[in-house]
Amino acid sequence: MACLVIFGKTFITFFLLEIIQFKDDPAGYFTDFWNLLDLVSLLSCGSFIALEFFGSMGPSVLNILGSFAVVLLWVKLFYWLRLFKDFSAFIRIISEIVKDIRVFSVMLALCLAAFANVIIVLNK
């Protein structure tokens, strides 16, 4: 019960911060990647807690949603590490590298999806 209270208080606090940011610049809110990451992570964590608490989904769906929420929280942690001087240079380098390899990442994902599709067809 204590975990639910703590989660609820932090969830409401961060959700209110997102609402304030949205009110300041409604059009620009959805163009910033970090705002979308904050919103999606809040929604995924809230959905996971609600579905776990009410028990309305199977364990496989909860595992997928929980793993998605955890990945988003780790990305947010790396973003918050920019506040410390020792980490800021590395985080900046990583973010620039990710921006530069977007096209390669899309091509890699398409190739992996193509081979995965072939494996699925062969296993049927």
C-alpha cells in the first residue's frame, strides 16, 4: 500500500508538470522528443500499475508493457544524467551518434524484420 501511495504522489506530480508544459506551448509540446518520452513513460507506467492492481490482463501482456516502461525509464535516466558534468559530455556524444545513425537503424530494422518474417514462415 505504501508503494501505491508513493507511486500515486509522484505520478500526479509529474503528470501535473507535463500539463503545465503543455499549457505553456501546446503546439511545441508534441514536437519535442523528450516531452513525448515523458508522456509515454508516464502513461505506460500508470497503465502497468493499474492493470497489475486490477488484474485485468494476462501475465504476458503485463510483461511486455512492464518491459516497455522500464526501457523508457532507463532512457529518461540517461537523459537526466546530463545534469552532472562528468556525464554530460558522454550523453551529448551518444545523442549525436543516435541522430546520425537514424537511417542506418531503420534499414537494419527492416532487414531484421525481413529475416524474422522468413523464419516465421519457415517454422509454420
